[in-house]
Amino acid sequence: MRSLILALVLTPFVAFAAEPGARKTAPDFELKDLSGKRVKLSSLAGKIVIVNFWATWCGPCLQELPHLDKIQQEHKGEVVVLAISTDGPDSLPQVRSVVKRQKFGMTILLDPEGKVAALLNPRGTNPFTAFVDRTGRIAESHEGYTSGDEKTYQKWAASLVAEAH
């Protein structure tokens, strides 16, 4: 019995994708983009939405964002990336500068007061990425970024695209 308990304790944790019926509904939110246009999560029903929280001062965030933009390009029309800047109002010029320099095609939203981050990312981790399925349920989420995570993201996106509409 003791060896079984040790085996269970020492066995590495493996994450499995949540089955569609077991997924929790993502809280709806509305934020402004860089041009002041309001974007609401629920308005994207029927699409896979990758919600990413990032900041201009976060090195791993800046490494991750191009990979998310590429996933949106690869699955054009089916996957939408909402890159939510958690920078405060004083950093808005830096947000615009990063977006302009990188030529991102994804939607950049602003959450300077952290209201949406508190809903989806209560620990306040940057970066934090959530994959929302076509029905508005969170299928996957990930804290932080290290090189190679983009391969997992590509698999998650492809799996969600393959799910029945």
C-alpha cells in the first residue's frame, strides 16, 4: 500500500483536455481596443477565442505574442486572439509601440484596471492564456510562457478547430 501511495505522489501530473461537457463557461466581458471600439467576448460565439493577458514589461509575454498571432493567421476565420494588455493608462504609448512594431493582426484590448484579468486570471499571472471553445467554454488555460509552449498551443487550437461545430 505504501508503494502505491508513493507511486501516486511521485507520478508526474499530466494535464488532459477538458471534455466538452466538463468545461466551464467563460465569463463574458467587454473591453475597448486600441481605437476605442468595444469588443465583447460573447459576440465571438461560434469562433475559438484565445484570450491572452500580457504586459509591455513582461519578456515572456513579448516572446509569446507572435506565436499566438501566427495561430490566428493559420486558422483564419475560425480562431480569434484577444490579446489583453494589463498595462496601466500610463503605459498606453508602449502598448501602441509594441503592436505597431510587431505588426500584429490580432485584436489588442486594454484592461488597465484589471477588471477582466480578475475574472479570468485571478492570480494575475502574465502571460496567462485561455482557449475558449465555440460555445464559450474554457477548454484549456496556461500560466507563463517558455519556449516550446507554442507547440502545445498549436495542438490545442487544432483540436478545438476539429471539434464539431
